Amino acid sequence: MRARFRVRFRARQGGRRVDLVLGLLLVAGVLTGLGANTIGVNWPLDLIQLHAAGALAVLLLAPWKYVVIRRGLGNPRQRRPAKALSLALLFLVLVTIGSGLVHSTGRVEDVGPLTLMQIHVGAAVGAVLAVVAHFFGHWVRPRRTDADRRALLRLAVLGAGAAVATTAWDTWAATGRRFTGSVPKPALEVTSWINDGIQRVEAGQWSLRVGETAFDLDRILALPHERFTAILDCTSGWYSSQEWDGVRLSVLLDGAGVEPGRSVEVRAVTGYARWFGAGTLDDVWLVTAVGGRALSPGHGFPARIVAPGRRGFWWVKWVASIQPSSRPPWAQSVFPLS
Ligand SMILES: Nc1nc2c(c(=O)[nH]1)N[C@H]1C(S)=C(S)[C@@H](COP(=O)(O)O)O[C@H]1N2
Ligand SMILES: [Mo]
């Protein structure tokens, strides 16, 4: 009797710790994933490798979690909704990790009508909700004794295992991806943030308002253009390096005799808008050509923004107006809302 009690007790302890570590890995996965998907500049820390390492650590823990799950499902005292929730969580986690790993190989982009990244993010959001619900069912509270020497040693072994697995994955499977997790494309794809359709702007009808001045296309093209290379990195998980011809916003504003306020608002003919800080305008471009040719309608003809080091959603297409604004650049939604 006593021995059996002790065995059960120890198994429960193990399950608790596995759950704790899985919970921490989930939090780390969400933070590194969000970070990699919003931050466009290379940090000393490769967020997507941390993201992958977290996922692989979850897989390394799977055999232990499997024992815990089997015990839970076999337990007649557990209620059916709780069991269903566990299975849903398991499914969502596997879809999240699977879609992420497959995406990183760059070989598959869509599954049916959805992109892999939509599946990845959708399943991850579902998994987070399921974890929250799951935790209401049985809350795992860390205890002092959780961090004993043996536990820390195991954690170190897990970390080393995840590091080795990540290196192996990066070497053999995930080729060419950036620190954002995006995979390379030889050509740009036509894409939009939510549902801005392709605008067919007539060159003759179009003009760009900068402050009080209206520039027609010829006047824009007469401004001092420079040719440069920049990577468009879309949050849907691909990037492409291209040569662009464009004029710096700082030069354009000078030409119009406009002082930026705290920022400038760049607005498309569709209403899609982003605010760029006054201090960044040397490094944000109004571009009229890619690869030596005028932009196509899909890519923003007659003029679009190219903002090196910022994710694709900053690269406003079909620009119609550029206006000084008193809005500080941080006072806009992190992601566009339309
Ligand atoms: N007006 C407008 N500009 C936009 C978008 C949009 O929805 N509307 N989508 C942005 C996003 S999310 C990306 S990744 C790039 C895609 O540019 P491309 O279609 O030339 O590849 O355009 C950006 N510019
Ligand atoms: Mo994008």
C-alpha cells in the first residue's frame, strides 16, 4: 500500500514538472514568435532559432507528456470535457509545431485555401486558449522544490538537446530562412495585409499630395532617384531581395517644402496608412521601379514605400498622400487594422 502510494506520488510530481516546463516553453514560443514576426531588424539574438528550439524542446518532452496524458485519459475520475480539452490541446500543439517546421523548410506554402503561416498562427492562438482553459481545470503552481538540483540538471539536458536538434534542423531542413523565420523567394509575390485588392491606378489620373503640393508622376520621376537593394519580408513568411529605384522621403519633403511633424502619415488610395517617425525619413523611400522597371499594379504602381529593415506591412502601395503629422510614430497599432 505504502509503496504504491509512493509510486503514484512520484509520477504525479513528474507530470507536474513536465507541465510546468511545457507551460514555460509555450510562453517562450509565443513571445519569440511575436517578436520574430514584428521586428524587422537583426538582433544579436536570433529569435526564430529560439522559437524553433522551444518547439523542438516540446517534442523532446513528448515521451514524458505522453505518459502523463495516458494516465489522465485512463483516469475514470477525470470528466469527459476535460479529456476532450486535453486532446484538442494536443492536436493544436502538434499542428502548430508541425506547420512551423514544415514552413521553415520553404517547400510548402499553402494547405488548401490557407497559408501555412495562417494555420500556424491560428493553431497557436487556439492552443493558447486551450492551455488557459486547461489550467483552469488543474492549475500547476510552481513550488520551491521544483527547482532542486536534479530538476535543473534535467532542464539543462533538455536545453542542450533542443540546441542540438535546432542546429541539425537548421543544417539539413530549414535552408535559407532569415532571422524572422521567412523563407526566400526569387520574385516578389503580390500580397496585401488584409484585403486591399490590386488597385489599377491610371498614371494620368494620379497625383501624390505632399503637404499642399500635388506631384504628378513626371514630377516625382524628376526628383533625384537612387538605386538600392532591399529585402521585402512579409509577415506571411517569405522574403525577396530586389533592386529598387526611389527617392528618400526626406528629399521628397524638402522638395515640397514640408517639415515633418513628429511623423509623416503615408496613405494609400485605399486608405491603408502607416506613420513614419520624423527621424527615420532618410531611410524610407518612395519607389517607382523595381528591377529597373516601373512597378506593376500588383506591386503598387505608380509609387510605393520601401522601408528597409521594416516588415512588409510598412511598405504602403499605391501611395496617394504623404502628410506631416503630430502623431508620434508609436501611437499607431503595431499591426495595421485595415
Ligand atoms: N495599400 C496597401 N499597401 C500594402 C498592403 C496593403 O494591404 N495595402 N500590404 C502590405 C504587405 S502586408 C506587404 S507584405 C507588401 C507586399 O508587397 P508586394 O505585393 O509588392 O509583394 O505590401 C504592403 N503594402
Ligand atoms: Mo505582408
